[in-house]
Amino acid sequence: MSHAGGTEPLCEIPLPPRRRRRRFWVGVVALLFVAWLGTMYGFFVYWTDRELREVVAATNRENPEGWLLEDIDAHREKIPDEENAALVVLNIKSLLPAGWPLKTGGADASAETSWTLRFGSLPSEVVLDPDLLQNLQSSLAEVEPARAEAHKLIGMTRGRYPLVWAKDVFTTRINSQPARTASNLLRFEAALASQAGNADQAVAFVRGLMGAARSVGDEPLLISALIRLACNAEAVDALERALAQGEPVNAELERMQALLEKEATEPFFTNAMRGERAALQKMVVSLRQGDVGLSQFGGFTGKPGIAEKLMDFSGPTLARRSHATMLRLLNEYVRVSRMPLEQQAPMLANLNREVMKAKVEYDVVTAMLMPGIGKVAQSQRRGVGNLRCASVGMALERYRRDDGRWPDTLDALVPRYLAAVPTDPYDGKPLRYQRRPDGVVVYWVGEDGTDDGGKINRNQVWTKGTDQGFQLWDVPRRRQPARETLAMPMPEPMP
């Protein structure tokens, strides 16, 4: 219908329904939100890729020999089978019954645990009581083939275990754990030789202990460094007992000292950090590419639920966010591992704080994958410090054998018995030395950084107010009966 003037009334022009208008604006907002998300994600991709390229470029410049797993494997030491202590260790493990020495001959496990704990806490200068001796002898008598194999480690100084990296790296099998078992066997052998009064054989068995430690070689993982350090600690303890029970000849002392000095200079912490960096690089790349799921690194092995599926879905994005940060932190850890020991502690403390900061900022991948490096560095400092003290202990015993008395200072050992007095791994000062009423002690200040006059607690090595080191006894105070010695108070350092 027309009206005057040929125009229709405005009220009859159809308007869009209210619902259609609402849908239109919801669509516009959603489109803008998606565009915003796409822009932000594009910026996130650009920024993380740029940051990673810069960190990788710096890593390449600092490691011209290569730093990825394939590069590390290519540069690892090649060892002939006849010189490979790792193969001997694996043979020892195959010859021992499962659970040895705590499950042998049908004996009660709790009783066997009791005697091994008593053996481990027995003071070095105290002889074995009849019960301990019987348990030790019966335990060794049941594993004669393994004992014969373990004797081959005496004089061996190199090793390399089979190591095949799993695709996800995380499930790679570590074959160097049996070094601990071989070390334990030889520790018993050294104690038995000391008890029999054969000090030379006891020290030779300690060299075998060092062979078990060095069987780990340059295996590039933190767990490998911990295994080697643990074997070294057992060697130092066994050596202190060997000298607390007898008087080895100078030739054995010289061989032992040379081995201790060499071990104290090995870069096993740097090897481990380089390996951890390369392994974590491969793991993060696998996460980013979706080859492995993030839930796998969280220890989840069952049927995935909603939470695990969400973790795996977000894994590539979370890994992208963490990649450059983790590589930068690992580069710093490698740099610090190459520094002198006394300079490492404050640098590592700063790095550990950065790792914790990343974790509290919801950096999920860093929180899940970044290893506890601080504790390993602390164990390295303790291990190297005690190796240095033990090597000086050999020089002290050689001096006493030649001169008939202990030296007044460690400087008296230079240059005939030592090229130089080793330094304290905590503060960089020369190792400390104390004359005592029953002998001498060479020590470093321990993790509390305080000189406590050579007070050593073998059973609680991290206790505040104690030092760490190596003790030697006057000859009349060696081979003490257990009952008499344990009733005596700890001698005070001489002024």
C-alpha cells in the first residue's frame, strides 16, 4: 500500500530479530577473541623460538666439539674389553645371589641387616668382634666365584658400561649400578684382610674398590656421578680401616696415593652435567614434537584419565615455554661445574634459586624435569675433599714410616711426598692438620664452612659442628679391642 508522496511508513520496514542481532555480536566477539588468541600464540611462538635460537647459538659457540647426546657419545673414551672394569663388575653381579649380602644361606634378613649396619658404624681402629667376623666370613664364603672375579679389579682403572639411550631418554637403562655391589664385596674383603693383619692385601683390595668406582668412567649422567662418588666414599672408609689396623709397605701406599690423587682430579661432575643437558634437550624436543606425553615424566603408568590427557595435550606448548629457560640454566650449571670447587657453592646456590623461581612461576616442565643438581654438587665436594685428605693420609703414613714420627705441618711433606698440599674444597685454603694424643687427622671444614678442629662424625657426615677428613692412628693405638675403645671418650685435639 502506498501513501502520499510515494513513500512507505518507516514502521513497516522489517527489522532484524533481536536474537539474530545477539548471535551476530556474539560471533563478532568470538571471532575477535579467536583472532586475539591467534595473535598472542603467534607472538608466543615467535618469542620462544627467537629466545631458543639465541640460547642454542650461545651453546654451540661455547661447545665447538658438540653438546648433543650423539656428540657426547662420539667423544667418550673407547676401552678395550681386557681393560674394561665395567665388564668385570657386571660379571660379579651375575655371580652374586639376589639381595646379597642381606639374603644368603636362608638367614633371617633382619639379623643380617643388623650385622651389616654394625659393621658400617664400627670405628676404624676397632677390630671386628667374633660375631661380626663370623658373619663376614660366612657371607663371603657363599660367593667364592664372585670373590675371585672381584680380585681382577685390583689394578684396573678404566671402565665403560653399555649405554643405549631410549627414545624418550627418561626410560634409559643405567647399567652402572652394580658398581655399588662390587664395591661392597671388596670392602668386606679389605676388612677381612685387615682383621687377619695383612695390611698390604687390605690396601690392594681398596685399590680394587677404586677400580669399581672408576668402572663408571665418563658416563654422562648425574646418577652415574653419584654411583662413582658412593664407591669412592666406601674406598676411603676401607682405606682408613686398613691403616688403622696395620702398617702397609711404602710401595702399596705410593700406589694408593697416586690413584687417589688421580681420582680427585677427574671431571665426573662436568661429564654428568654435560650429559644431563644433552638428555634434557632431547626430552624437551620429544615433548615439543608430541613423541612423548608429559604425563609420562610425572610417573603416571596406568590408563590415562582426564588430567593425564590434559597434560599430554598441553605438553608441547608447555615444553616450548620452558625450552630456552632450561637450556640456559643447564649451560650455567655446566660452566659452574668447570670452576674450582671452592668457587662453586655460591654460584650453585644462585642457580638453584633460579630453578625454584621457575617452579613457583608454574613452569611445569622445568619443575618436572630439572634434576636436583645442588645435592649432587654437595656430594661431589664431599667426595673430592675426602679423596684429597686420603691422599695426604698416604703421604703422612709414608713420612712416619721413613722418619719414625708424624710431621709438624703438612708443608713438611712437600716436595718429597706431595707436589703441593691440596686445598679445602669449601674455602680454597690448604687442608687442615691436627696432631692428636692417639695420632693425626687431616681434614677440610665440611659443609658448615667452620673449622671445628678436626672433629669428624663418620655416622652423621652432614652434622653441623663437624669436619670431614682422614684419620691416622699412632701404631700402639691401632687394632683396639671394641669394648675398651668404644668406652673411651673422643680425644681432644692437641693445642
